[in-house]
Amino acid sequence: MIRDILAHPWFGTWLAVLVAVPLALLVHRIGGLVLRRITRPAPAVHAMVVNCQSPGRLVLPLAALLLVFQAAPDDLRFIASVRHLNGLLLIAATTWFIVRAISGFADGVLAQHPSDVADNLQARRVLTQTRVLARTAMSVVIVAGGAMMLMTFPGARQVGASLLASAGVIGIVAGLAAKPVFSNLIAGLQIALAQPIRIDDVLVVEGEWGRVEEITGTFVVMRIWDDRRLILPLTYFIEKPFQNWTRHSAQLLGSVFISVDYGMPLAPLRAEAERIVKAAPEWDGRFFNLRVTDATERTMQVRVLCTAATSGLAFDLRCSVREGLIDFMQREYPQFLPKMRVEADPAMAAPAQVQGPAAA
């Protein structure tokens, strides 16, 4: 029986497999330990190496098997199918390896720029660029890996050749069908590089105020102030106007408008507004003023400007100032709240007074 085994055509190949696979796993083990040690000073590369541990455990043995099967005699039974299967597995494992490498590098970059700090403008810029570019790169790698696997089948190559024969019509149809996909892909690259929006930016879009919660490869998720979610395609932020309240800084200048009667003295109103603003914990101490910005036939419009560190604090500060001024006027100057004046004509009122007693 031993002679039969030694005489089997596959004996040498399987013996090489039994040597190559453990050797590849040993190289993976030693190489992984060495790479993890030497990449510790570079957090992004270190995170990439750690993330590639699992797929690397498949790639190296499959690469070793590819060398063994390619060196095997061509007249071995089923050798072509074995080579094909090994090639498919190697392409899939390599695709997984590259995707994990991109994901690990992105995680390492993000770990160096935490966004849970007060001044997180730079961190949000890096977060947006890293996530969008990483997802785009991973999508390209997955599509390329799938295409390479399909091209290993002779039938797929024949289908590709037949499609090329009618490339004119197919190209037009495919172009129209893929237009939204490529538009979003290009828009994603523009957003990642030019950054009109970033993760956690405060936007006003379609009349809604909210924060950018997520940027994917095709759409943007905005968390509205009442916890609703507004979903918009990436192309929206390239083609249409919108407001970005945190484009260069999170600091904002808030405004409060109040209409008062012309008889309202401005000095006590200005003093009360200053007291309210300076006592508010939301005020960042940068700027404050009170001015009369408009005058109609019935009231004058008073505007209070005050600054805050973030848009949320600015909103709370505006509410506090508005409530405080209304309370102050109700308490101290209720007669100067906006009112509708109606005056009677004295010439018409006098006859009514004369005729009254006579009629009685």
C-alpha cells in the first residue's frame, strides 16, 4: 500500500503542499510579530498591520499553494480545476486583505484625530476625508476583485468579447444606467477633497436645521434637531446651495429681534440686554450690542447681537435673551409693548357729546 501511495501521481504535489502550507503559516506568524513591533511608532500603519492579520493567514498559504500547483505536471488529473479554484480563492483573499488594509489604515488615522473635543474642526475634516476616501477605495477594490474572478472563467471572457462587438449600444445604455452611480462617486471625491461638508457640521438644508451624522458612498444622513433623519444624495451638496454654519469655525453670531413701541427708552433696554447676555453661561465673551435696525409706522425693531462657541449654544443664548427682554418689558415697561393705536376725530366726537343729553 505504501508503494501505491508513493507511486501515485499526486504524491509529490501533496507532499509539497504539506510542506508549503505550514511554512507559509510560520512566515505569517513571525512576519506579523516583526511588523507589529516595528510599526508601533506609526499608529496608522500599525493599525493596518493588525487589521490584516486574519486575511494574511489566508493569503500566504494560498500563494504558497499557487506556486506548488503551478510547478506540478500539467498532465495531472484535475490539476487545471485545482489551479482555477486556488486562483479564485487567492483573488478573493487578496481582495479581503486589501479592503482590511484600507479599513485599518483609516481607523489608525481617525484614532490620531479624536472628534470628541471642544475644537474639533481639524478632526472633523480628517474624519470626513478618511471615511469617504476609504469607502471609495474599498468599493473600487471589491469591484476589481470581482471582475478579476469573473475573467478567470472562459465563458465570461466570451461574453465580454460578444458584448464588445455591440459596444456602441451597450455603452450608451450602460452609461445612462450608471450615471447616478458615477455622479455620486465623483461627488464623493469632491466632498472628500474640497469638503463643503464634514461629519458633525451644522447645516440648514431644505429649510431644516441639523448635523451631518454620516457620509456614505451615495448619500448623506442629516440628524435634524427633533431627531428626524434627512437623507440626501451626495450630488445635492455639489449642485444645490445650502447653509453650513461650521464651515471654518463652530463659533456663531446670534441675533434676536424684538419690536417695541416708540416710547420705549433704549438706555434701560440696552443695559438689561447687556446684563442678560453677560450673565448667560452660553455667551463666549467675544461680542455683544443692541441697535435699532428698523422703524415702521407702528413700532421700532430692536436687534441684539451676541456670540457663542457653538450653534447649539447660540440658539440657547438667543432664547435666553429673548425671554429676558420680554420679561423685563412686561415687568418694567408694559405700556411700551407693541400696540395698535386708534384715535377718534375730535370734530366727530363733539356733536355726539352735545346730542347725548338732549336725546335723554
